[in-house]
Amino acid sequence: MTAESVLPLATPAYLLNLNEPQRRAVEQLDGPLLVLAGAGTGKTRVLTSRLVHILATRRAWPSQILAVTFTNKAAAQMKDRVGAMIGREVGGEGQSGGPGGGWWLGTFHSLAARILRRHAEHAGLKTNFTILDADDQVRLVKQLLKAEHIDDKRWPARIVTLMIERWKDRGLTPDKVPAGEGGEAANGKAVEIYAQYQERLKTLNAADFGDLLLHNLTIFQTRPDVLAEYHERFKYILVDEYQDTNVSQYLWLRLLAQARKNLCCVGDDDQSIYGWRGAEVGNILRFEKDFPGAQVIRLEENYRSTGHILGAAAGLIAHNRGRLGKTLWTSAGSGDKVQVRAVWDGEAEARWVGEEIETLQRGSSGQKGQALGQMAVLVRAGFQTREFEDRFITLGLKYRVIGGPRFYEREEIRDAVAYLRVTAQPDDDLAFERIVNKPKRGLGDATLQTLHRLARAENISLVAAGRRLVESDELKPQARSSLRRLLDDFARWQMTLTGAAGGDETHVADLAKTILDESGYTAMWQAERTPDAPGRLENLKELIGALEEFGTLTAFLEHISLVMENAEGPPGDMISLMTLHSAKGLEFDTVFLPGWEEGLLPHPRAVEEKGDAGLEEERRLAHVGLTRARRRAYVSFAANRRIHNLWQSSIPSRFVSELASEHVEVHSDAGLWGGSTTGFAEDVDIFVPEHKRVRSTDIRGVAHPFTSTPRKGPERPYDVGTRVFHQKFGYGRVVAAEAGKLDIEFDKAGRKKVMDSFVAPA
Ligand code: ATP
Ligand code: MG
């Protein structure tokens, strides 16, 4: 039998819908393969088609393919696309995926969590371990700092938590952190705190997000038999958005792929936007070295965007120095130019976006109205969504916030989940602490301190300590009986839960309702007279409703930990509002990109902390935003912006001027920046005409359009020592100031005298 005869006689549709290099990337199944290509060139399409091809040629069962994506949303999208191609639904864990169980398609975190559950004992955990959220992490670190008498004003728990996270991103357990890396942090004890933190997590039978991968690495490294099991299982490994993998994810992939080497990664160095979270573009460059003989396929035709959008984006990204450089072209025609608009302030911006959306929705003469689902507003910082949300509510436009203030982060949901967590896993001290006195039951700080003291001394959990305490006279009689009642309640609920697992009729949703009622938690909100109380009760109902979709409590709790990462709203025709970071991999007909101002995009913190590298990452972020657009892109910036309740006058982002000029159309609200469409330097030699390839790397620098138009200076003078930003010289510090003139020591350009109206506070 020849290889071909395995395939159906006619070439299947999923192969016909590919261009030549894409098809090569799909059909080249054996050995390591890297697809390195720009936005919208079909990398994700290649990955899904490849998965389908593996199945169609019967090279592997679904359960033998490890497919990794970055966000839950991307994973859901991939499941949909594969499902559409194979004509049936793609399941998760537990659903049939051939021998050995379900599909292995998901995010790094969800897949690693699944592996860890199977081998928890090798990481010192029990299978029912809890996954902690950011809140819990910080709380735990805070406790440890306190026990070490470290001043948490000087060393906030949040900072120490962040250091721990970064070490985990790099695959470093406490013993592997290079000497001296902790520096002064936490009085020089940062690494020690990290070690204690890991110990505490084990006692709590809990793991944080970083641990999911870190424990996997430890298990794979110390238990060759376990690793061998996964080598045997995963015949093929597929990875999307490879440019954003951090070191620990990278090591995880390398360990899993090292036996068969059937690893296919797709990515784009120009879209790497998670450097701040430990992602390393270097992983892309290292691929060929780590996997000798790796094939590299480049895709150059962009199927997503029209010519002007592509051209504008190419002009922008060409300003980055650290890039591999690539050619992109489209046969889609040039389409509409990118609309650039200057507005007075954030409110005017939201009003304008609202108007544009309504116009698009209505449609114009001969043109069909556009669906809201095909429109997105992509912001740099979370707080920016509020203004749009308000506006959309006023206009009655439906919208969803993706990855925003999420359901599971609401107070009442966290509380309810804490009750469930303790029921599922009595050692979960953090959850127990959260609800021990909520509703108030006379178990205040004093009781809690006693509990803690005993728990620490005996190295047992709070619940276990409580059981001992109620048998003693340590507590006041009232607190003692109250604590006894609570512990008895938990014991009873736990029994019901075990009974339910054993086939009893009691469904976990019913149990959850019982818990919230019997604990007095529901009653607490019913008694509350505040305007938000009814909404909170509705949320609790919603939570119980959600539980019904899950078989087990553990599965539900794990789901919650994982969706917290990036939640999706309800279905329906709605505008999507999200940060640029969450927009990765997505596409919309129309994309609004508000707030392109210095001090917002690029975000000053990124530039402060990482200098040029930070600035380049911000530029990639802007580039990711633009390349989400299929047909229309709107960029806007405001002259005044209220940031954290302070009004600031702002200047347009340098990225605005870096958009290749012939691809943009500039508009301005009356009186702002002269509102001219000129001003863009004419020496830009990129254009992406139809059917023509132009190298985007050929673009030369473009002058800033607005430097010649002095904006109104800020009301206050600049003090010596102030950090400022200047359009031409970049960031610097004021060293002298006199009547409208400043002496500035610039980070890059050295010392210069400049007009104070040409700088902005950085
Ligand atoms: P990003 O870098 O933004 O993640 P990508 O490279 O993953 O982009 P896809 O999302 O796979 O790109 O594809 C972009 C769009 O182009 C999708 O709508 C996809 O269906 C379409 N597309 C990709 N390849 C082809 C093709 N050969 N023919 C027609 N349409 C295609
Ligand atoms: Mg993609």
C-alpha cells in the first residue's frame, strides 16, 4: 500500500484551501518544523490543518496530539476550526479522543495542570490540589514576610510575588536561582522567602500558575519513566504563538519533544508582546539550534488585511531594530486608508468611536450594515475600557469586555468559591481564612491568630488546628461554639460531597446551594441594603447554574482557576472591548485603536524599565493591534487624558508618525494640531500594491508629523529632576530650567536645551 492510498482519492478540502508553502507546512509531518511568518499569513490555519491532516492520514489519534495555544479564547477558536473541518465536536479531557482518553488541545496552563494532576505525588501534592489565584499568592507572601519581620512597606508582598513569578517563568526552583539574584529584596531574603513559599504551598496542597509548569519540569527531570510515558503518548506536538513562550514553557516543550522530535511551532517575532512576563523571542532563534535539521517555512501572503492596513503596519514595525525582517504582501486590494484622528479628550474619543460604530452598523448607500461582532476596540491599559463602556451603554450598543473585570473575580464569587474549595480540600487555608468570619460569626482576628499559632507550631492546616482548638479552652466560649459549628458544617458538606462522588443523587450544584444557605452566606447578602446586593445574589445564582455543567467539584474549581486567565463573554452580536494583549491571534473587520499617546502607548513603565527593548515591545504591541484589522483600522489620540483621576495634556504617540504616511488619512477635531493631512514625511518608500511584493525592511525613518506644531505647554513648570519625554530626543531628566527653556540630560541623546512646551512629563 502506498502512502497516498491512505488518503481519500480526491484531495481533501482542508488541503485545497492552502497556498503552496502553507501546504508544505501541513504535509511535512515528520521532524521539527518552524513556521515563521507575519500576522495574518495563516499560521494558525496551518496549525489546525496540520492537526486535521494528522488525523485524516491516521498518523495519530486525537489523544496522541499535543496542541498548545496561548489563551483560552484561542484554544476555543482552534477547537471550533478543527471541529468544523472534521465535522464533529472537539472534546476536552474525558471526551473520546481515541486510545488513552481525550484531546490534548489547550493552553500551556491547562495542559500542564492536567499532567500535574496525574502525577501530583511526584511533586509533593495530592491529586486534588488547589490552583491559587493572584490574590492568594500575594496574601501568602505577605504572611511569610510578616513572620520574617520584613517591613512590607519597604518590600511590598506584590513585588516579592512578582520576583517569584519571574523565577518560575524561567524554570528556576529556589535552589536553582543564581546566587545574588535576590539582591536587596526582602532584606536580602527573597530567595529564602521563595523557598518558604514553595514549602507552604505543599502544606496547603496548592500550586500557583507558575508551579503548573515548574512542577511538570521537575517531574520530567526526576522521573524518566513519567517522561517516557508522554514521549510514548504524544506523537505530534503543535504550538501556536511560539514567539511568546517563556523559558519554562520552552523547556517543557523541549522535554516533551526530545524523543520523537515531531514538533511544529508557528510564530512571528514581530508579535512578541510578553517580554514583561518572561517570554523570550530568543526561543525562536534557538529553535534551529536545539532541533538540528529543523525545517523553516516562511509564509508571505497575508490573507487578513487590505493593502493600506498592511502597509501602515509594515511602516510602523520597520522602526524596530531587533527583528528578523520579512516580506508581506496581499492580493486583497488596497482598501481604505487607516484613519487617524486627533480628539480633545477621552470622552470625545469615545463619542467619536460610538458614532463611527453606529454609522458602520447602519450601513450606507448600497453598503450593508456591519455586525457588531466584527468590531473591536483595543486598548493599551484596562482603565481605558470604562469610557467606552459608558458610551456604549448610553447608545444601547451591546459590548463585551474580554479578559476584563471578570465574573469569577467578583467578591461574592470569590467567597462562594472559597467555601467550595474548603469543602473539596480542607487543607486549603487561604480559602478557609477568607470565609472563616464571612458572614460574621464571632471568629475575628484574635481567634484567627490562635488558629495560626497552633497550625504553625504543629505544621497542620487551619481546619485541623481548629478541630483541636475546639477541644480545648484556648478560645472564648462563644468563639469556640461558633468555630465548632462551622467545622461541623464543613464536615457534613464534605460527607455529602464524597457521597455525591460515590453515585449519590446529590448534585454538586445542589450541594453548593446548600452550603451557601446553611453557612448564612446567602442571608448575609439578602440582609445587605446596598444597591449592589441584588446583583451579587444574581451572580451567586449564576455560579450555581454554572456548576450544573460540571460533573465534579474539582473539575469546576480547576475551570475557575483557568478561566480567570482570560475569560470570554456570552455569545451574541456585540462589540469586543479588550486590551491589545488579549487580542493576540484574533481578527475583526473593524478595529479601533484609541489612546495612541505618549504616556499610554508606548506605556512609560515599559520604557522606563527596559529602555529601547521596552519601546520595541510597545511598538510590536501597536503592530499587533493594527494587524487585527481586516478592512478598517481607526487610530486616535486625545489632547487631554485623565489618568488615575489626574488630567494630563498629552502628545500623540510616536507610533502615529511611524505609520507609513501614504497609508493613513489624518483628521482632527477643530483646533487640534492644525488637523492637517500633511506633515508626514514623504520619503517613505513602502507601498503594498496589489499583486506586488515589497520588502517592508526597506523603510527608512520617518519624521514626526507634529514636532513642528507646538502644542500648548503644560500649566506647571518642570522641576529639576523631573523625567520627561521629548519627541526627538526621547526620555531624559531635567537638570536646569529657566523661562520656558529646559536643560535636559537625555538617556540616549545626551545633554540638550529644549523648549518646555515640546516635552511632556514621562
Ligand atoms: P496571527 O499572526 O495574527 O495569529 P495567523 O498567521 O495565525 O495570524 P490566521 O489567523 O491563520 O493567520 O489567518 C488569517 C486569516 O486568513 C484567517 O481568516 C484565515 O482563515 C485566512 N487564511 C489563511 N490562509 C488562507 C488561504 N490560503 N486562503 C484563504 N484564506 C486564508
Ligand atoms: Mg494566529
